[in-house]
Amino acid sequence: MLVSAKDMLQKAKAGKYAVGQFNINNLEWTKAVLQTAEELRSPVILGVSEGAGKYMCGFNTVADMVKAMMKTLNITVPVALHLDHGTFEGAYKAMDAGFSSVMFDGSHYGIEENVEKTTKVIEDAHARGISVEAEVGAIGGEEDGVIGGGEVADPDECKRIADLGVDMLAAGIGNIHGKYPANWTGLRFDVLEKIGEKTGEMPLVLHGGTGIPADMIKTAISLGVSKINVNTECQLAFQEATRKYIEEGKDLIGKGFDPRKLLAPGVEAIKATVKEKMELFGSVGKA
């Protein structure tokens, strides 16, 4: 049974570890993440972007697949199915489909509209026992004409959104999605500390977990980050293993063309990546 992310993240915040959100793209991805979480006794959040949801034939298909898979694989660890970077309309579609957690990303609206829309989503989600993540990111980083720092949130705006009653808050501290550019200067721990001081018990979320050095991840967790999103890293691991299989000509031997065989190395690579992250985040054995 799917659970809201609220309880698992409050426990993570109190225990000074983080729960990984691993974005899923298809059946193989979902199965790999769930099996690894069960094996390591770790709580887990399955992230689904609106684009990935569309690719997988809609939120209903995704929710039904995840629930059926959990039953068949006998998954006993806490699992939240979470909409990643949802629009206002998308958040409602995901809730109706059976998602147990949603992110409403109103960071591109002005603060007033962000507050208004976030308040509405919280009210309706909480009435259904669904957890809500909000995002605040205000200042783009530019120095010496080089843009590449990612967004840096205003701690006061973070407090304002946190006070609305969200269950977790994503705040920009120089983190970005995808691969980090060579000129990236690292996470702004000074900003994270200020946000933590103003938001107190609120579990904080770090987006763009791929490519952030392990020591920075550990520092972020010590400063109140309780949820870390990983997507690109799993995709790169999958791509590398699949490329190797084909380059070695294994798809041409016997029934090596069978998608179950062709995708198997990629699936193992996802599992290895998820395991590595769960160990780094400290969530192993916490289910």
C-alpha cells in the first residue's frame, strides 16, 4: 500500500538521514527501485514527472502498475508515489489517480500566486491524506557573466511557504537538474543554514542530486535535507550498461535480442546506483 511521504521524511529529519526519490520511467525502472528498497529495508519515494507520466500512458497507468507490482513483489517497506514538479492541474490529476504525494511547483509564479495556489493544493491534498512538496527558488546565480549556479532561494520566502503547512520544501541552494557544468561552484550551505533556521522542523528537499559530491550530500543532510532527488544518474547508468551490452555484440548471440535480456544489464545498473545512493543518504535499514 502506498503511503504519504510525510511520516518517512519526519523520521528522516529527526534521524539525520535522507530518503531518496528515484524517478521512474517504465516498468524496469519501477521494479529495480522497489526491489532494491525492499532488499535494503529502506523507505523510498518513486518520483514521476508529468512528462514521464504521459510517456507511461497517464497517471492512472502508473499508479495501478506501482500498486500491482508492490503486491506481486511483496514490498513491505514504506513507498510513496510522488508527482515531481507538478503543475496545478497536474497535481489534481495525480491525486485523482491515486498518487500518495504531490509536488506543486509554483516557483515560476510570483510569491503571492505561489502562496495562493500552494494553499489550495495543501488543503485538498491533506483532506485525502496526501503529502505536499512546494518549491521556492527566486534568485538566479550569475557571477562574472557566468550563469550556472542554479537558483538560490530567499529564506524569508521559504518560511512563508513552509508556514502554509507543506510537508516538505524544495529550496534552491545552487543545485540544478541534469549534469553539472564545469563552472559549478557547489551548494550554498550558508543559504541552507538560514532556511533551516527559519523553517525549523520542516524536511527540506534537494533536487538535482546527480553529480553532487558525497561530502556535500552529507553536509546537506546534517543541515536538514531529508529528501534527495535522483534521476539523471540512474539514466546514465542504464545507458552505459545497455551501450556496453550492444557494443559487445551480446544482442546478436542466441536470443540476446530478447528485450528481457537486452534490458537486464541496464536494470542491474539502476539497482547498483540506487543502492549506492541509499547507503550514502543513510536510509538503509530505516524501514
